[in-house]
Amino acid sequence: MSLITVDPELCRQDGICASECPMKIIDFDAQGGALPALLKGAEALCIDCGHCVAVCPTAALTHKNLSPADCLPVNPEWLLDPARAAHFLRNRRSIRVYKKKPVAREDMAKLLDIARYAPSGHNLQPVKWLVIDGPEKVQRHTAHVADWMRHMITEHPEMAGPMNLERIVGAWEQRVDVICRNAPALVLATAGKNDRTAPAACTLAVAYLDLAAPSLGMGSCWAGYFGVAAAQWPALRQALALPEGSITYAAMMVGYPKYTYHRMPTRKPVDVVWK
């Protein structure tokens, strides 16, 4: 099968697919009367982004890996206007107090299914997920983070001080968890350590997960200490048992919020330079 096929009865020859293609591999001559076609070497350059299929107003174009029927249609009634977009984003909160309730695997699966649509460089989609499921497992892994903090306090006090690690370890030893907040689950975004697209891709994917969580009645919070330790501390890396060559780029606590927020706090004014 060709990389793309075009239905001549549906194609309006408007050139939108060629204009929108990020790799510029679709050839279209508005004056020539021919259907969109591929430039030489297109197969090697295509990144399977699906833009050509998604943007065609008449569903005339099919990619060998994606047909119009594979795509969910855009529902104009669900699109956010500026006020609703602002409400959606400003309403997002970091959740640090959770119900003592396990995260339903069905809910977590739905959350990860949404997060996989986050953008990635060259559409490589490098993110792989690791879910630490259950408060006891989270606590066992968090103990390794506390050990990493003790190491930092001893060996790198100049870094441990600004990070308040002594206070955090002290709380942990008093059975107060301010590392992972007694979350019932942790989600780790992992990828190859030599993949240049991985840091941004993992960060964006976890941000998608974070924003989507409330739609499933869940809440989340970036697990910064855990993420750093997972990338650096040998004992934690061994416990996570990631595939060879993979590391953790981002970690997030996930659970069901114990409390409901009723107001949206303000933030600093926008700091911008226009040129």
C-alpha cells in the first residue's frame, strides 16, 4: 500500500494536506489539476503524525497507518472558549492529601490513555510508563528516596540545605511522609537515557496526565524528590527495575483527593518582554 491514498471523489484539491504536512512531503500543484501526491523519499521522512488525515475536511486522504475512520471526530460543542479554558487550567491544583482508597486500575488506564496523546519531538512518542500501585509499595520505594536524602545531607550539604532535606528526613523518621504524601499510587514517565526528545516528551505527558486527572475524580502532584532520586540513586533504580538504558524523567503522585477546593488562587503578574 502507498504511504497515502487519495479518494478522487472526495478530494477538493484544496492543498490543505500539503500545506499542513510538517515534513513537506506532499506535493500539490493547484494549477495542475492533479491529486496530492508524495515527493521522492517521502516514506523515509514521514513521522506518522497524522496531520494530513486529521486536517482534510472531506476525509479524502488515508495514510497507510491511519485512516479517517481511526480518528475521533472533533466535537465543536466541546471546544473551550477563553473563559472556560482559563477556568479549566486555573482550577488545577496540586493534590497532597488523598483518601485512603486504592486507585482503580481502570481509572489509571484511562488516565494513561489520555496522557499518551501529549506531543513529542519528531512524533517519536518515547514515553513508557511505570505505575507503582498501592500505598505499601509506594512507601517501600519512598524509603529509598529518604536514603538518597541522607546521602545528600552527608555528601552534598550545599545542595541538601536549600532543598530542606534534613527537615524532610526528620519528618519521615517521625512517620510523616512529605516526600510522596502517602499517595496510593505513583506514576513514572520513563524513556531511553540517550533520547534527546525524552525529557520534554515525558514532562509533557505527565502534564497531560496531571490536567486530565480531575476528569476521573482523581488528583495528582509532581513527585519531584522521587523523580530526582529515581534518576540518580542506585538502590531506587534497582528497585524500579527499569529496562537497560532507560531512566525516569518525571514522577507524579496520583490518588483521590480527600478535600475539595472552592476557589482559584491568584499568581504573579505575567512577566513578559515583547520584541
